Amino acid sequence: MSELRIAYLINQYPKVSHSFIRREILALERQGLAIQRFALRGWEGDLVDAEDFVERERTRYILQRGVVGLLRSVLELKLTSPVRYIKALALAFRMSWRADRSLPYHLIYLAEACRLALWLKRDGITHLHVHFGTNSAEVAMLASELSGIPYSLMIHGSEEFDKPEFIGLPEKLRRATFVAAITSFCRSQLYRSLPYAQWGKVHIVHCGLEPAFYDNVDMRLPARPRLICVGRLCEQKGQQLLIEAAAILARKGMAFELVLAGDGEMRKDIEAQIAQCNLQSRIRITGWISSDQVKQEILHARAMVMASFAEGLPVVLMEAMSLQRPVLSTWIAGVPELVIDGENGWLYPPGSVEELALAMERCLTTSNADLLRMGQSARLRVLERHDIEHEAGKLHVLFQQASQHQRQLAGAAQW
């Protein structure tokens, strides 16, 4: 085992939509790193993957013991590390200025950070790594101030880019040892929140796929003209435009099926729209399903389709491409870095029902031979760019470099 002891912090873990984090952690452990899992919440709720049940048992939850547990941690750090506590308190106040959340929220983050900082010290953690740049990143930053343990960030977008100043993203980035961006587009947006002198700390680390997901699979195209959209039923995913596009195809008399794999806060609205458009026989909503069920749904479709308005780079696009399925997607964020229009899928402008319907029609009328060619191209491209062992290896090197830098700083301080 490596001398490095890494802790991961996630707002909610495990989670149906966070399987890519689980894959990353397990790949790092295969490479010899010791990884501790911490999350703010997630000890309750529905899970569907057997691997997630295992991960839940391996994760410690900061909020699980409620307010009493947090207050005990605050009191302990006030008494044992008063200077660090005062500095962290001042930082929490500073983070509340111009923030989208008021001061009480930031004091709660400080209390959560106190508990996390104590755990990190007691476990001998040498580095803290955080997925996403929202509230969990602030907890990590405050915990670092309290403990002296450095932290790094993995930024996905697009939520961080909607309001960087109001979530204090520049401060979080500035204090981080390094920052991993999942795409080149993501990296470019992070540059906007950092001075040029710190651009070198931002590195591209893609989300990865495991061979177990895409190897030894029957990838033959189904006979049925079925498309699948995988994702949370929410505003930014644009499923309502997808239904409008499906209605256009139905009026043209085209044969097709559409599967919406997922669930979410807009399910009732989407079901009502499906009924209003009289598409109940053509569109099916699965609800939350496991990774294996998602894979089977993809294999039973001719292509993956998405109408998102905001994304980072959807892991489900990678998964579909690894299963030799071309993808249809809006040309947003990091998607065009992976999907090449006309070669392994179709791209169209976000918000355009007409262009979305045209792309769906083109896909449904494309011959099996051409779809197979596009699917093979999609698989080659995604496997070249999103191998989990290779991407985890990049993180491993960054952790080692961060540890070496920390030792150098400690040595310089002694002199």
C-alpha cells in the first residue's frame, strides 16, 4: 500500500447518478491507494446497485448523528486548535459575502468541516479530494483550514459555472492544491475563475469506464426502432423538448419507441405532457433502475438521445458509445469533444425542437450497416479517451505530486 492516505468527500454518496465516482475510487484502490469515503448525507434512501450497498457500508456520514455530533466537534476544535478555528470562522464569514446562501448556511458548513477535520486527523489522512465545487467543496476548504491537510477538487459543471461568484468558486480553486476538470471545456471555464499564474494547477481527468461494463456483451442492433434517453427527469435535461420532437415524428407517421430511463422531480409534468400528446404507446418511463438495467435498456435501443440544456459530459453518453451505440446530443459543454457529428452520432443546437426531431428522424431512417459503422466508431473513440485505469492513474500521479509538494513546504518551514 502507498504511504498516501486519500479521503474522498462527496455531498451525497453513494447515489444512482454517481457510479462514476465509485468506479474512480475502486480503480485507485486497485492501484494501491488507501481511500476513505466521507459524505455529508446518503445513509438512507433507495439504492439499486449491489455495489452501492457495499459502498454505503464503507462510507462515514458527517450529518448522520445530527446537530449534537456537529456541536461536539466544534467545541473540541475550539478548545484544541483555537487559532485554526478562528481562521476557519473568518473564512466562513468571508464565503457568505455575495453568496447565494446566507451566513447561517456557512456556519453549518463550518460545523460539518469541524467534524470532518477531526476524522481526517485521527485517520492519518494526507490529502482530501472532493467531487463537485458546490457546498461539499466549501466544507473541504474549511476542513483544510482547520486541519492543515491539503485538498483538491474535481469539477464537472455545469452548476459551478452558472454562478461561480455566488458559490465562492474562485476562492475554492485558489486554495486547492490542484483541480481536475473532466473536459477541456470545463478547464476553460475554470480558467475564468483563476488568475493566469494558477492555470497550471488545472488538469484534465476524464470520467472513466470499466471493461466489465462493455466487454463480453452482445451488441447487435435491435430490430425495433427504439431510442433511449437516460437521465434525471429535471429541467436541465430537456426531456420536454424530446417529447415535443417525438410528437413531430408521430404526426409524420414514423414508427418509433422512446424510453426515458430515470426519475426525478418533473416526472408528473412529463407524464402529463406524454398524455397530452397522446404518446403513451410510444414513450415509456422506467423510474430509477440499476446500472445493469440501464445497460440492457441501451442495448435494446438503436441509439442514445439527449436534449440537455446544461451538462458537463454525461457518463451515460460514454456508456452508450462503449456499447456501440451512436448518440444524439445537443452541442453543449464537453459533448463535442467526444461526439463527432456524422461520424459517431448527431449533434444539434440546444433548445431547437426542429433540429432535434430531424436528428431523430435521420437516426431512425439510417440503415443498420451505417448505424453499425457509427457505433463501432463511437466505441473506439470512447475507449481511447475514457479508460478508468488510465484516468485514475492521472489522479494517482497528481496525488503523489501534491504530497511531494506538501513535504517540500513542510521542510522549508522547518528551516
